[in-house]
Amino acid sequence: MAIFNKKSKKKKNHEDIYEEYYDEYDEYDEYEDYDEYDEDEFEEEDHVPPKKNRPETSTKRERSENTMRKQEQEAHQEQAAVIEHLNNENQQFQKEMQRQKTMAERLKAEVENKQQEIDQLTMRLTSSSKSKERILSLEEQVRQSEELRIQLDEQLLEERNKSTEIEKQLRQQDLMKNQIAEVLMEAKEKAQQIIERATIEADRTVEAARHETKKAVSEASIELKMINQEAANYHTRILRLQSETSVLMEDLLNKSSRLADQSLD
């Protein structure tokens, strides 16, 4: 703005100089009205026209015009230099804006990738929840197996009580010793078979349930540790990305502010 005011002031001074010297030149017009000579009074070969002196104001006017042209040329050169400087600043600003735009696109792509990682972690957490449900189901199976074993123990106890009662009855029946002995042996064999079968089945069921429970708990624990580690790493990357974005945006705002101040000056 100061440059254009300076140019306007110079132009006004130039017009004042023109007007001043034109007025001064008009004062010397009287010298142009010299007397005319009669051609008959002199012979043609001897006539020499008088030499006309150049007015001093004409030389001053030329110097003034040269000075004004030089000042105008300097003003144009100064204006061209300022425009070129502003154009260079604008080009640098455009390049910086393009670089920041590219950086923003790269950061956006990285954020999208991080979002995909979050989705994957969410799926793993969901899978971990299913593993917990499986563990609870296995624990329920173990509980049911324990209840079944208790029921079998009660049945065995009942059978033993029955056997004891039968033995008492057999001992009371001396006449039926052989029959009582056969019935007793058969009852003992059945009871022993039931006991062995129930014990084996219960032990097998409990052992299998315990093995599955330990395996599921171990797998779930390892998977949870991996998920927690990935979540911690992701949190660290997000914090670093947020810090880099804040620094870049602050730098861009500072450069934009400086360019705006220079353009106003």
C-alpha cells in the first residue's frame, strides 16, 4: 500500500513540474515575434537569416522530463521487484500448502490403517470373549461331572447297604446257604462292576474336562496378553501421530501468518 501511495505522489509531482515549466515557457513567447525583413531591401545572395537562440526553458523542460521518466522507470522497477517478491512468496506458500496437503493425506491413510487395526483388535477381543464362554461351559461340564460322580457314589453306597442287608438275611437263612452265597457273589460282582465302571467313567470325564479347561485357560491367557500388548503399541502410535499432526499444523499456521503479514506490508 505504501508503494502505490508513493507512486501516486510522484505522479502528482511530475504533473506540477510539467505545468510549472509550461507556464514559464509561455512567458518567452514574445521572443518569437521578431520583426520581419523586407526581401527587396537585401539581395538574395547576401541575405543570411538571423540565428535563433534556443530558449533555456526548453532545456530545463527536457531535463525535467528526463528526471520524471527516470523516476517513473525506478517506480516501475520497484513495483516489478515487489510483485516478483510477492509472486515468489506465493509460489513458496503454494508449495508448502501442497506439501502439507500431501502430509495430511498420508496421515489420513495412516489413521485409516489404525482404524483397521482397531477393528481387528475388536474382533480378537470378541473371540476372546467366546473363549471365556467356552471356559465357562467346560467348567459347567466339570461341575455336572462332579454331581454325576456324587450321584454314583450315593448309588454305590446304596448298593453296598443293600448288599450288607442281603448278607444279614443270608446269614439268617442257614438252609439257603448255597442260594444265598450265589446271590451274594452275584450282587458283589455287580456292585464291583458298577463301582469300577462308575469310577473309570467319572475319572475319565473329570480328567478330560480338567485338561480342556487348562488348555482353554492357557490359550485365552496368551491371546489376552498379545491383545493387551498390541493395544499398548497402538496407543503409543496414536499419541505419536497426534503429536506430529499438532506440530505440523502449528508450523503451517505460523507460516501462513507470516506470509499474510508480509503481503499487507
